[in-house]
Amino acid sequence: MSDSDSPRVPGLLPDAVHQAVRPGTAVLRLETTHDRQGVLDGAWWPRSRDVAVELPTLIAALTEHLGPITRVGLDTDAWDGLPTRMTIDGRVVRIDASPVGDDTVLVTRGERDLFSLLVVPPHATPEAARTAMAEAVRAGSAAQAGQLLIDTGTGTGRASAQT
């Protein structure tokens, strides 16, 4: 599908982005209205479970589209050495850690504008990652993150973090 085949809506990435998905890529459906549809607002495929390496790139990409990110919620068991805060591009970002095992990252813009992103495990094949990320950004999708990863053959982030 070419860019011209996709509706051009401000804040949305064209569907063609799914063709070039690779580790480290954030695929985002940035619906910033109060009536966002679907469980997930996007997807992220980190290269590793090293939060100090992976998170700054995600936050920089999100900040470009959303504005300043103030908080990030991550699963304690899925990441190596979670700090309570990080300084990224000169801004302090608070890190909320909990053992939820839900294969998501929760991103807060401002005080209460929350975005939920699927986290595709680093070990995922490109085909499985593309499928999972495409489903995560499908408008109106009711798929839960963990089930979406199982259904697309990527397993779960929590399970891969324990191996």
C-alpha cells in the first residue's frame, strides 16, 4: 500500500510503515482525542531489555509527536535494572515499575494523558513483530497485549524476559 492509498490524518503514521518495521521501531497510532478507540495506542519493538539503552530512543520519538513525556510505566520483570527516573533530552521522566506482566508500556504526557503501547519482545521474528504491531495499531482493536503476542507467534515479553 502506498502513502497515497492511506488516509492522511495528522498525527498518524501511514500504513506503509509496517513494511519497514525493525527492532527499535515505535509504530504509533497517536489519537489524542478523548474518544480513542481500541485497547492499544501503538507498539514498540525494543532491541533488548536494557531500559537505559532502549527507553531514551522511544521517549525521543514520542516527544516529537506528543510533546513532553512525564512518566513511563514498565513491567519490573521484563526489564533489566529499572531506575525510578531518567533524564532524557534534558527532561526528567519518572519510571513507574510494577510486576504486571501485561506486555505494555504506559506513557503519560502531561498530567493525565495516558497512552498504552504493546511491547514486542526483542526476540520476535520480523514477520511476527510486523503482524503484532499492525494489529496493535488497527483502529478499534479489542486485542489485549499478551494475547495479541501469543496469537501472532511472538510469545510474551514476560516469558522471554525469564529465559
